[in-house]
Amino acid sequence: MAKGRERQRFTQTLLRENVGRIDFELVSRVMRAHSLEENYAPSRGSMRDICMHAGGLTRPSQTAGSMIALLHEKCPVVWVTATSSPCISLYKPVFFEAGVPDLGPMPRGVYDPETYWWRHEKLHRLLLHSCPKYAGGIKGDVLEVERKLVEEAARLREAYLEDKAGVEELRELSSRAFRLGAAIDEKWVRLVKPGRGLNPLFAAYWYRVNRQARLR
């Protein structure tokens, strides 16, 4: 019922088809995949989705965070969303040598605007009934910033290995990436107008979840 075998088949097929060409861009595309891509809406989601959005009794789980690790022998880089919904989230580089920047308090089960995770989650939940209208624009912003970060992180890592950059530069790139991700979220929280839920069971599920989280 959890469709784990179907998710595994989907990811392994893509990896086998791209042996020798597996890079950050390909893996990030896999991590953002929905089984139904055209006009995707969370209310029509499935347990087959790699980027999963919760939807009630038959789909009570969702992607709460996503990570892609580039396991270089020296100075590995871990790209994290630190948020739910990688389909509309920016992957940010974190270097083992520099650690994770301060993201505020640890997120709990109740909405807290001081936490990085909940600030993005507010956008995610605004989109639940209007995803097809806005998701393309959000993803466009995300990918534009992400492409630049991937190039910059690669250059900075090389500079670090050649002793031309230090831990502070690594940490600053991570901090700036998280700020850029937050800026995208803040922009679209202002722009997104919640739609009307046409699936009553899906709408009722999220009404209850948001009420428990004290998110209005």
C-alpha cells in the first residue's frame, strides 16, 4: 500500500538509464518528481510520488526534508532543503568542514515563524489548492538561483582545496543560500492566493492538520 516498490523502481530506472551522467541536476530532478507531473496538484498526489505531499487516510505522509550528498573524498558537499516539498524548495549547500548555519529554533508540531522549516511550510500549505497556478513560477525562481549556487559551490570547494579560501567562506555561502531560499518563500507567500479545495476529504484533512499546528 505504501508503493515503496514503485518508488524504488522509478528511481532505479532513472539511475540505470543515466549511468556515467549522474550529477546533482539529475538527482534533484528525481527528488522533485511526482508520478503525475502535468498540472500536478497535491490533492491528486499519490504514494508513488518521490516528492510526496500528504493527503489524508490513504496518504498520511509527506516529504519533510530532502538531501543530496556529493561524497567527494575531500570536502564533501551536502545539499539540503531543510524544508518540506522539494518541488518548490531550494537546495542549499552545506560543507562538512563549515557546518550548518543558524536556522533558528528546532521546528516542533506547532507553527513557529522563527523556524526556517515552518516559514517555508506556510508557503507549501498556501499552495495546496492552487499549486498549478503558482508552482511553475516558484520552481523557476528556485532553479535559477540553484544553478548559480551549484556553480559557485564547485568553484569555492576547489578554492578551499587549493588553500585559496577558508572555512568562513564556505559557511558564508551556506548562510547566503539559506537567505536566498527564505527570500523566495517570502516573495511567494505575499503573491499566492489560496484556492478553493474541490476535494472535500483532502480539504478536511488539511483543515484539521493546520488547526493542530495553529496555522491559519
